[in-house]
Amino acid sequence: MKSHSSQATGKDANLDEVNLMRVRSLSKSLMEPRRSGEVRWSVDRVFGTREPTLFGRRKCLHGSVARNLVVSSPPSLEWDMEHRHQVASHQVASRNRGIRRSGRLLSHLGVLVAIAICAATTSASEAAASTTYNPYGTWNGYRIYLSPSSQSNAGCKSYLEKTGMMDAAESATDSPFVNGTYYATPSQRSNLRARGYRVRIGTGTVADRIADSNVWGADVHIPLHSNAPGGTYSCSSTSTSGKGTMVMYYSTNGKNLATQLKSQIGSASPGTSDKICTDTACSGQSLGELRNTDGIAAYAEVEYHTWNIGVDWVRSSWTQWGWRVGAAVDQYLGYPR
């Protein structure tokens, strides 16, 4: 395969230009958001522009095909490929035979056609990787990484922490209603996308999320969890003492972010013992998502899932409190628009 510095001449050069124009046209046709999935690959990073990103399904570009495409790309090309090791190389290879020309694979053509084919053909039933959302309108320049708990901790009323926190992350990102009203423009109760942020919701192990957040270039990193006390608990308890919102931090900037999260979420959670604290003071551990992320990090335990009142509140994120994550981020960053 020729390097990127090789120059085509004559008919080959003309054909290359035609193919590249076709791929750009195909990219534009796929740029409208799909409500199902909404995974994005940054087309602006391919062409060096600030065009909207390409929407499609995940799980593309793995193994030898991914390596070939990266090798044939310009040295400055940055990739936003999400969890590329989740699909077998032969699946992608079979989809990309039609884009190969004997002895030559255009850098941009190879990359964009592979992305377009994956976006058009990967089924909704395939396993999920981290998901990235663009703002509804103009991007304000900030990337927010939400890391919902993957823990299978059980609570009252058949509550499962990983399910409750994924709902919380999605509601913070894209919740359409607060008490039956849709807030589609920046306002106190708008979600993160309406406020102009790009948002990524992470999955996988803690190490996966830290690496993903850093590679993506997150400005803010927020793990979302629900809490549980040690020992026994009573689901029927109505005492608000010893419950509420706890936000942990490590850095000085993280403390400032934690303060805003506690102010916003804690003022709504039913428990009354809201607090911020360092990771070691509150958990007895050095938490990687606070210490190893490049973005400013604060770790939110939004409420205890060991009492019925707390569980009911946690589950109301889509209609009652998910927007408060965006409000806290806005306060911390100074309302960028």
C-alpha cells in the first residue's frame, strides 16, 4: 500500500477526486441524527472542518482492516473510533471489499466509506459501546463525559444500580421533559445537549472509561452512582438523616465541580445529609476516575438506594432531576454558549 505522500497522476488522479467527492456526498447524506443509537464519528476530524459529525452505529473498524485504514490515513488524522476491538475483523472486511482498488486505497476514501458502511449496516441488536451526543444547536466548545455505574448493586423495590444510573446519565444528556414540559433551549431545566455540550456516556470497565475519556479529550468527567450504607437497612424507613447526595473529589477544581453538583442534586434529593469530601475521606480509597482522568472530575453518589423514598426519587431522573447535572456543569464552567 502506498504511503499518504504518494501522488496520483493522470486518469488515476481524476478518478481519486471523483471518488472522494462521492464519499463526501455520502457523508452528508448520513449526517442527520438517528434517534436510535446516535453514535457519532467525527467527520470534522477527517476533513479538518467543523461540520456536524457522522451519525451511525458503533462497532466498526477492527483488527487488520482498522490497522490498514489507519496506516493509509494522513499522519495528522485523529480518530474517534469507539471500542474498536468489539467486532471481528472479518465482519468489517466483508463490508469493505467493494471500496478497494487494486494497488491503491485512498486515505480519506477508505476511512469514510468504512465508516459510512458501518453506520448504515450495523444492527441495533449489537452490543453497545460508549455513546456520543452532539448538542441540539451550536457547540459551546466543551466535552462532558458521564460514567454511569456498571455495578449490579441491588436496592429496594427491585432497584439495580447500573440500570438506574444509566437512566440518570441518559436523562442528564437528553431528557425531554420536566413535569410534562419540554425544555429544548438553554434554560435552568435544560439537558446537557440543549445547553450546547457534547456528551459521551461511557461503558465498560473503569479502566476503559478512564482511557476513553482521556482519548476523547473530556473537559469534565462525572461518574454517577447511587449509594448504600454498610450493614443492614430498612426499605420502609422515612428518616432523611444519614441519606442524601455525596459528591467526592480529588483536585481543587474537582472540589469546585463537586460543590456545584451537591448544590444542584442535593437540593432535590430526599435525604438531608448532603456533603462533599475527598475520595479517601469518604470511600477510604483512591479512585481512578478522580485521579487518572485528564478532565476535571467529581464523583456523584446521587442518593441512597436502600430506602423506598430514595429509590422513587432516583428513578424520577427523566422528569424531575436529570437536568440538574447540566445546571451544575453550567455553573462550574460559567455558562459557556
